[in-house]
Amino acid sequence: MSAIHVVVRPRQASTANPYTPIQTLLDLVVDGVNITARSGQGPALALLCELSHVVAALGRGRRHRATLDLHADALPWRLGVETDGEDTLLTVFRGGACPEVAVFERRVKTIDLRRALLEALAEASASGSGTDEPSFDAAASALRHPWPSYLGLPVAKRPSKVAPKRSRGFGFAIEAEFRQRPQPLEEHDKSARLEQADLHSLLLEGRFKVTAKARKVALASVQPFLLTERLVALAEDVMDAWQTERALFRRVEIDGVRLGVRRGAGDGPLTLTLNARANTSDSKTFSFADLAATDFVRASVGLALELTRAFTSTDPSQQRNLRLTALEAAAQRLAERLRDAELDDARTNPEPETYRSFGLPRSEASVDGVWAHGARMRFMPRWVATVPGIDLRGTFLCGNRIIVGSQRELACIDRATGNVYWRTATPPATSVATPSGVVRLFPDGRVRLHDLETGEPKFSTHVAPRSGGGVSGALVNAPGLPRLIVVAEGERSVTAIDLESGETRWRHSGPQSSQYRMKRAGKLLLLAGGNSALSALDVASGEVVWRQRDRLRFTGDLSIDHDGAFALCGGPIGPAKLHHIDLWTGRLRWSRELEDRPVFQQPPLVTQHQVLVVVRDKRGLGLTALCRETGEVLWEQAPGLVASTTAWLTVDNTVIANSASGTLVCIESETGRLRYNHVFSRHVESEQPRRLEPVLRNGALFVPQHQVHVVRPRDGELIGTVPSDLIPDLLRVDERSDVYLAEESGHVAAFGAAPKLTLVK
């Protein structure tokens, strides 16, 4: 018989504040060992009452197990209580990202535990240290309730072996006895479904086995679930290192077992080390060398999924255990990544002429125009409008009108007079201008088309909302093609919606979750974002025309020029590459690994003979120029050339950078030589505009800084300034060189370009 004592030691209350609750310390002592010694100080009287009610409920058969917080100073320890026949099993553990088990299933007689709790309640009540006497009486009354007659039935356990299929002779296995529980009665109540993170029910001791070809190693008395969690976390690190071809060294310790993985850069093998009973005199170290990184990932994923099935098959209530479902979800995501990285389904288009005949849209930007030579530009104020809560992304020119989005409404303004044509109340959403009207994409997945003439909704449909990454899409509006808007839907789909009828024309779904970004090229829709595939879809049917794959992930930063597509792939760390792909066939022309870290979310800059990649480090931004035909590096401008926040524009054979530091830089793309630069002054830092993209129109370059400066792009001559007190957070220029400014504070202003003065001889 185990000797158990429940000790409640009162502490003196603070005399400064007589209403401060009395802090006490509760100890559970079994056979002279204090099993709650790590719990620290906390409100023990409340815990004593709660533990008494839990033991009473377990004895009546209302519950099989329960968990109580022990209120430690840092991350709280928890006390797990479970019935097993005439005994009660006590477990002290700590959860979180790095769980720890201090005491596992210490067995005590239930009758002894009940008697010890009654004595502790009587002592606490007699000492007068408690302020809520009725709570002691209620807890003692619950403990004195007669025990049910079925007390004495042990917990049913089923020995199981979790042994997923091995990959090339390498794999993990677990042998343990899993608790068997019947289907709980509340499962039949379909009106409510409660999910909880219950680590206590997942704790069990077993054997962990590692097999590598003919060699086998077994570790006894380990916690299978905790060990599997750490294996999946290590597998994620191994997967990242393998995809980016970088070195890796990781070591973790869990429940007395130390795991370590090590691999070199490139495609080097992986070494796995296991240290049983770490930090003890009889510790043993086992090492498995020359493993493939993908085999380790596959073995870890297989073990996690099989272990999840073992838990849920013996105890159906584990399907609602958030800790177990989180492990299963992490393993499934990792399995999807591995399948995607190992896929070899690249394909080319055997009939490129079918898509080449549609061609590409021509760029409207040109250095030639009315203002390319001659006189300076002058601007005259026309009108100013106030729009509270203006949405800069939802403000754009649309013919003779300006569409202005805000937090509460959508407005249409005459660009010549400033008169408001219509206003429509609408929740915040992303606006897209189309020939059929204004498309509003709402965060909950609603898609609504507003008529451009009246603002009334034409149709409304619904797609699955995206959990993150914002709205991504492309507009299809070309002769011979249906009018469509293609939007990213849900986690892994892209959907085309007909702008005339509002029906869904097609939906393309990928093999794994992706933050899709897309770019249209004639009849093709290039699709990438977060996985190892770059796909080209037929915009009319959604069919895959061609696909390219790389071990690294395509970021979705795409540029299209003539018959070529330039795509970046890589991650926050590790190598990065630039691919040049034939736009119509999908054939890879060349691939170049980049020495410096590219700026993601910034597509490559393409000129007639060069392609330029914006690179960065802690000093700022720079440029790397490659030959368009061969991929050979031509020249480099080291990072630090411009500030980290810079907008880029290619004009003929030059690259123009408008920086948040107030500088405008023009670089020749053939040589990397600086052609000209301007430094614009501003009074305070807050006068920096939100968006810095310069606009090229009619041979003049409009540069947003604290004011809009107009520069001749050929030689950098300053030919005009827009006289506005507004900060140009958004800049739009129409075909007549009239300027429209929007400030985030809620103002929109229009300025007309004065006629050009020409000397007549």
C-alpha cells in the first residue's frame, strides 16, 4: 500500500493589504517522494477543493481522467489524474512547445488518496486560513459519497506496433500499449462539438525503434507522442535545408532522449544521432550516417500519421484532441511539400503557335512624346474632393471617370469637373477596374460587379476566402478571349469568373496550399507562388499548357517580355535562382543561381538586351544585370545604391529608381553607369508618399516625392512640378498629361497640364 499525504502549508499574508489572498503551497507526497515539488507557489486551497471534486467525479464514473493546473511561476505544471481500477494514476507534466514529464503515472490507492484529501480539507478548515468555508464542506461531502460498485475495473489497453513503410530501408517504429476507451455519450450530440488540447491523454511509455538497412536500434521507456512531435519539427528543418541546398545542424532533447541531425551544403547525406538517457552516466549514443534527407522526412511523416491513427482507433475521443490534430496537420503539410518537391511532371507545349498568335499587349510607356523635347510643363489646379477613409488600392482612372474606394463607400467622380456621378455604400474590399464595371473582392469570398454608369450591382457570386496573403488575380480582356477575372480562391485554387454572367467558368486546384500569384500573357496565365511549380494555364479553359519545376520554390515574381518569361525562385535563406523560360513552349532556356539575395515581391526588370535583378542586404538595394540570351552576369551594383524602399521602372535601355530617401537615380542597363540622379528635399519624414512608383507618359516622367516632380527621362532635366499641398500617396496621369493625386488622409485633387508653348518662326 502506498503512503500518500496531502500537505497544505500556509504562508503569511501581506500586512500592507489585509485583503490580499493568502498564498499557500500544496504538496502531494507519495512514499516519501514529493511529486509536485516542481509546481511552485500558487493558490493551493482552491486547487485542493478542485482536486477533491475531480477525485469524487472519477470515482462515480462521470469522467475517466482530468487535468489540473499547478500554477507555477513560469509555464504552469499540470497534474493529470486518471482512474485505473482501484488505483489512481498521477502524472505531473508541463505542456507548451517543449513539453516535460516530471512524474508519469505514479500509482496510488484511490481510497488512500480520498482519505488524504479529507484530512487535508479538515486541517485547512480548522486552521481558518480559508476564506470560503462552504467550499471545504462541499468538497468533503463529495469525497464521502459511496463509491460505485464497478470500481475496480482496470483501464483496457491494447498493445500496438506503429511501423510505417520504410523508405529504402530506413524507418521509425513504436511499440506501446494504447488506452482503449468507448465512444463517449456526448459524441451522439451533433449540436455541439468541443475540441481541447489534452496532452495528458497522449502520454504513454513505449519503445522507439530505428531501422537503417540491416541495423536496428531500440530505445525503451520513451514518450512516443512527444518524441514524434520533435521528429516532425526536425523533419521540417531538414526539408527546408534540402530544398535550399544549405548546411544544417540541429539537436533537441525530449524525455531523456537527445536527437540530432547534421548535413552539409548541397546534396550531401544526412547523419542522425540518438543519445539514450542523456545527461546520465550510462548514456549511449547511436549514429546513422549516409541517410537521404528525403528518407528522413518521409519516415518522420509516416510515423506521425500512423501514430495518429493508432490513438484515434483505440480512443475515438482523440479525434477532438487539438494537440493530436495539430501533429497530424503538420505531418500532412510536410508530406505535401515532399510530394511537390519530388514531382517530375514538367511538360512543354507541342503547339506553341496556338498561343503565339494571340501575342502580348503593347506597352504604352515611351520616351517619345509631346514633352520629350522643348518647353517646361505647367499645371493648373482644377478641383479637390474629400473622401473620408480613402483606399489607395481601390482608386484608379477608368475612362473619363475616377473610381475612389473608401472604408464605407465606392464613389465615381468626373475627372474633368470633380462632380460625383454616384456613391454606393459598401464594406471594405479590394477593387478591380474592368471594361464591364468595378469588381469588388470581399474578405469573406464575395465577388460583386458594380455598373460603371450607375454603381448598381450587376451580379454577386461567392468563392472560398483566402486565409492570408490578400487578394490575387488577373483580368482577361483581349480580342478573341472571354471577359474573365481570375482570382485566387481558398488555399490551393484559382477560379475564373465570367464578367458578363457572373458564373464560374473553370477552377484549377493545385496539389498543396499555395499563395498563388499570377500574370497574364496573351492567352496564357502564368501561375506560381510558394511551391516548386511554375504553370501556364489556358485562360479560356483552365487547362495546363506547360509546367516547369525546380527544387526551390517559385516566389511568383514574374516578368514577361517578347517571347520570354523570367521567374525568381528561392526563399528567405539559402540559394536563389532566375529562370528564363520560353513563353509559348515552356522550355527552359537558362537558369542562373544568384550570388546576392534578391528582393522578393519585386519582379525582374527587363530591357531589350538585359534582365536586371534587384538585390539587397543591410546596406540597402543594388542591381545585378544578366545577359538576356545567355544568363551571364554583365555587371553589378552592390547593395547600398538606393534605400530599402524603392520603386523601379525600365525605360528603353535605362533603369530608373525612385527611393524613399528622396533620390531619383537613372542607370544605363548595358554598362551599369550612372546617367543622372536627383536629390529632392522634404521638410519632415512624414511627407514621404505611401507609393513611389514613377509614371511615364507622353515623353515625361512623373516622380512622386513630397511633391510630384516631372523629369525628362532621356537626360534627367527637371521640366516641371505639380503645385499641390497634398502628399502624393497615389499618383495617376491620363493620356493628356493631366495629374490626379490622392492623399491617404482623404483628399483627391486634379491638375491640368497647360498647353505647350512652341516658338513659331
